Amino acid sequence: MPIITPAQVKSDYDVIVVGSGAAGGQTAYTLTMEGAKVLMLEAGRDYDPVKETPMFQTNGQAPLRGAATPDKPFGFHDSTVDGGWQVPGEPYTQVSEDPARQFEWWRSRMLGGRTNHWARHSLRNGPYDFKPRSRDGLGFDWPFTYEELAPYYDKVEMLIGVYGDNDGMENTPDSSPGVLQPPPIARASEQYAKKHMKTVGVPVVAIHRAVLTQRQDPTVLPQKIHPGNVRAQRILAEAMSQRAACFFATPCGRGCAIRATYQSTTVHLPPALATGNLDLVANAMVREVTLNAQGRADGVIYIDKTTGRECRARARVVVLAASGMETVRLLLNSKSAQFPQGLANTSGLVGKNIMDTVGASLSAQIPALEGLPPHNEDGAGGAHVYSPWWLYKEQLAGKLGFARGYHIEFGGGRSMPGMGAGAGLQNFTRGSYGLKLKEDARRYYGSFMYFSGRGEMIPNEGSYCELDPVVKDKWGIPVLRFSWQWSEHELKQAEHMESTFKEIVAAMGGKVLGRNANRKRINDKAVIEKGGRVIHEVGGAIMGADAKKSVTNQWCQTWDVPNLYLTDGAPFAGNADKNPTLTIMAVAWRASDHILAEMKKGSF
Amino acid sequence: MNRDYPRLDRRTAIKWMLTASAAVAITERQMFAAAQQAAAPATKGYGTDALLNKEYQPGDFWPLTMTDAQHRTAAALCAAIIPAEGSVPSAADLHVHDFIDEWISSPYPDQQGDRAIVLGGLGWINEETRRRFGKDFADLDEKQVKAVCDDLCHAPDAKPEHAEGAKFFAKFRDLTTSGFFTTPEGMKDIGYVGNLPLAEFKGPPPEVLAKLGLA
């Protein structure tokens, strides 16, 4: 990407955006397309998926056959650069030594952040998800409704390209006509599961994922996305014409050199840069937000990681989009006489109400899938179908014993053999070796499936982060210390997930193999995974209608500092089972429109 | 006592237990010796920002550490676990033992755990075949290889004196299948036909749907 050095940073930006992932990308995109001058600061290195993505490399061409290692927690070819639950030189700490009370914090230090690696699941929150407290008395209502956000969901989906169907299901919203791309046909294992899941009452529909199954129409979409802005339309049309449709090979987690999937680096940043309104600095580790005499944000201080030098940047507006917890950390580290407890923290709620997604998983072997004729199941590099939460009525009637729902992500099939291929078969084969082992490997290949639950967490007082009073990272910046707690709602929900999976596997005539050993759970007996393991960090600076009970208003604008906005997951007032990225982008777009309107009014 | 075995009288049971503990002791000694004998493993992995769109070979990131003798035994075991079949080469032909060397020479914790099992087992299996047949595993004839592998191939069925050997065999077999089925020849052999750009994804072919009762 065309990046600039700290020496080239100008002095008259409209907006500084900290972070370049889903939130930072969307914010910079919206602002620059409307003419605002933006400086984006990314803590990681420059990264270009078009040049760097291993598209057709096989696992046999990777060290250790591509196995996951502490350096690459999702395997060698995963796109993540300088990231994981541990980042060298950038520690975080825990309040408790009990794994059940700990949060594991995923970070990726690279341009585009985790959008390079993410699963591309793009599910809308539904109407219930924005008003959970009104519905069941728990958690917090968001200060806007689904209907207010829906136009932004449409725009984001058109911009990034999302495949899926409109199924008209409860609290699982349809998109407007012409917005979604056609979903790919379900794979054999997905179709077989669907047939049997129906018998136990679990629906299966096309999942929504940010992958182009056909090329975007540059003659139609730009006008819908940027009505009345001819220049933006032209730039977006050009950017869309650079994106190819999926060619149904290679896993999306590696990134996508042909730009068929959404990554900030292939979808948001190229048109934003093409406006000429975006300056981008990589290796810029922001330490704090600075204030002027009037208590307004006037810029940031960042460490240029290439020299270790401290630099300043100034703008009329500061947007933090650094990932939920990193944004919280920045606020807490921005202390001043006016905000001794951290910036925008008059409510005392910065760092409170942090959330992840409830995770539980089970793997199984399905005899019906043994010995299928070889056929290509790579598909769209991820799931084609899923099960949206289906027990709203039973839950509202109090029949389930926990308050919120989950969706099921599942799959299996004949993916590219990697580390573990043909391994562990001795339980099925009585320990075959030689030619019999080869025969067995062919027979069992493609007969293994996994089922993962992804459930809503209700914010609670035991889940928070704060500054560690002692520990600093290698740049000398105080680090976060986490506390975590799953409530009975989440624990019971995870158990419900597992019993559902067992029922499904039984209906398929399969054999349960066990919980996924790669997913860390809070202890050996528990079903639920550790906090942070699903990498859906949100909350920590929740939005609300009351300045005493929230950190930002409905526009992601901090109550305390009107020209300071938080457009990542930090202002999420809840964390529905739907994967948060799509909602982060829709909310960021809406917030960016607010910034533009306020700048036009001369508020900043 | 394993339920697959006939009941033993007390004296026999004690004898077997003694044999079993002796076998364990030998294995541990072997592991220790092997670990000392092999060069110290690398302390650094490939890091958090390795070049990804490149083809790598074992040894590119950290030195391989097996001795020639260990290599020879590993290759023979690879060939026994995945032999040649028609035009498809064996795991040894495809140098899967080099991958196993890469695996056990790598600095990461899981692989370091496997290092002790694999190097210990490679030493143990030669001791076992010398005792039984007077020669190293790599020099056994087909029948002798089968006799040894049959004793080790299924841990729940293994005799107590083979329990450690069976654990090693299971680990080595998993590494061999992983190494083999990730080669182009192995991917083809297992029936993986993807990794090709397609203009269209047509879903499962009719014969697959028919077999699953979904047609």
C-alpha cells in the first residue's frame, strides 16, 4: 500500500483514525469518500494481500505441514502477521490465576488487522439484539433500533459483497432486494447434516459470508452506496472492477489475492487511498490521545516503531478504531488533569462490560460420509450454511434455563489434507498400517465433521479490564489487566450447545469424538471455552442514552469529549450471537456520517 | 489389567509387570541418550512474520537433528506404514522421514514433546529387533517387519512389554500419514481433488448425492 513516513505526516487533517481493520477501514472509507482529510495510524506493518497471500501453496510446502504453532496459532499459511493470543513484547495480565476468570486477548499487528484472517461470517444483529433489556430485563439496550441501522447494513453488504439468502427468520433479518450475492451450493456433508438436523428441529440455511460469488456490478452498486456523490461513485466503480469473483479454491483465512473476499486491505483502503484524502502510516503504535486547553481532543502521540521515536499528529477529530480492548487501553492511558481516571471516563465505565462470544465445539465421525466418490469440496473457502438460533419462543417462555441464543457453525468434508491427515484412525481401524492403512485413510477421509456453537454473552460486572499498575509493554506503555466471568447463562448455554450437537450427531448416525482439543476451555470438565478464544472482543466503552451509564452516545461519540469517537466494537452495548464484524462496519459507517455532519455544521 | 487379555495368575502378572517396567526404563534411558546424542534443537521458530507465499523444505528454518542411523530407521518405518502401491510411491520414497526430522527438530512445545517419544522409540525399536532377530529394524525382511508392527500397531491390544513401543508407533504413524497425505502424490491418493480455480462451484456430483440419499 502507498504508505507515508512519520516525517511526511501533515498538520491539517480533519480526522485521525487509529486502526485499519473493519472499524478503521470503514471509518476512513466513509470519511474520505465524502472529502474529509484522514490520517490513519496502524500499529502493525504494511501488508498487501495481493502480493503476500499464499493462494495455492499446499500444506506440504509449509514448515511442519502447516501445523499451528505458538508463532502462527491458526497454522503457517494463516494471513495473520505478528499476531495471536500472545504478541512478543506486548503482554497483558490477569487479575486471577483461575483460567475461568481469565481473558485471552487476540491481536494482529498488521495493516487491515484481523480482517485479513477472519471467517468472513457476516450476520446482521436482529431487532431483539438491540433491545435485549426491554425483552428479558438483562444487559443493556442499545440507543438505536435495528431499523435505524438497517440502511447501513445494506450499504456495507453492497460494498463488501456478502453471499446469503433472505430466509425471513425470526430476529435474523433479511437484506434489501439486490443486496446479497447468491450463496454457493451446500457441500455433501452440509446437505447431509441439514437433512438430519431438520429431524431434531434445527434449521439450516445459507450462511452470510463476505465473499463475492459473482463480480460486483460497478454500474449499479456505487450509485446506491453513494447517491449524489459522482466522484465517490467513480472511485468505487473502479475499485469494484479490480475485484474478482471467488474461484472456489484456497481457504479465506489465508487472505485473498484476487480480492474476492472482504478484507480492509482489499476493499476499504484502496478506494479510500484513491480519493487522495487518506494518508496512512504503518508501525505507528498510538500511546495516548491529547487534549487542548478547551478539553477537546487535538491529536495523538504515537511511537514510530521503526525508530522508537515518539511522534505527534493533530486533527480536528480523533477516532479510535484500534479493536475494542486496545481502544479501551488508549482511553485509560490518556490521563490528564481533566480526566485523571482516563479519557472520556467520567462515567467510570471505560473497561467495564467487556464481552466475547460463547464458544463450544464437538467433533464427530459420520459413517454415511465414508468412501464417497472423490469430488472437489473447496467451495467458497469457508462455510456455505449454518443454523441461526431457532428457540426464541421457548427461551422467552423460560423453558431453557438461560437467556440468550446461539447459532451453529458446522462443516467437514474433503478439505485439503494438512497436519493430522489420516492421523488418529487407530480407533476406527484397530491400528492398521501398510496398504490397509491407505485404504482406511481413503475410506475415512471426508467423514469427520465439527459443530461449533457461537452464543450471546450478557455483559456482567466480573468481566472488565483496567491498567496493570506495574507492567508495561516494550514501548513503555502500561498494559491491560483482565478479569473475566461467565455467568450461569453462558455456562448453561454452552451445555445446551453440546447436547444439541450430540443429538444432531446421533440423528446423522454418527459417533461423537469429543470436544475440540485445540479450543481451550475454562477447565477440563467445562464445555465452555475460555473468554477471548472466539476473538469477538466487544464492549469496554458501551454506548447508551444516558451519559452517566455509558461512555458514548448512539453515534459512538464520547459523552465527555465531543470530537472523540470510538467506532470499533468498544461501544457495543451487547454481543448478540451474530459475529460482530458486520455490525462494527455498519455502526462505524453511521458514526462516520455523524462526524461528517458535525464537521459540516462547524461543531469541531 | 487390559480387558482384552486372558486372566493371568498372580505370578505371571508380576513377571509381566516387571518386564513392562523394565521396558519403560529402557525407553526412558533411550530417550535420554537419544536426546543427548542428537544436536540440541533449534531455539527459534519461523517467527510471527515468515514469508508465506513460498515453498519450503524441511531444514529451511531450523537444522534437522536426526543421526544417520535414526534417519535410516525412520525411513524404514515410513515405508512399513505407507508402502508403495502401484505407481504411488511409499512415504519413504517421498522423504516423509525428512518431515518427521523437521517436526522433532523444531523448537515448539508440542513438537518438543514428540521429540522425546520419536527419538526414544527409534532407539527402542532397534533394540527390540536386535533382541528378536539379531538385526536393526531397517534390515528386517518383510515377514519380520510385519511381526514387529503387528505387536505395536494397536495400543489397546499391545502386550505390556510393548505398551511404550505401541505409543511410539501410534505417534510415528500419525506423523507419517500427515507427511504423506500432504504431498501431491498423497493428496491424490486420499482423494483430494481441489486447489484448482473453478469458474463455478457445482456442489456435490449426482453420484455423491445418490449415495447419501439426497438425490
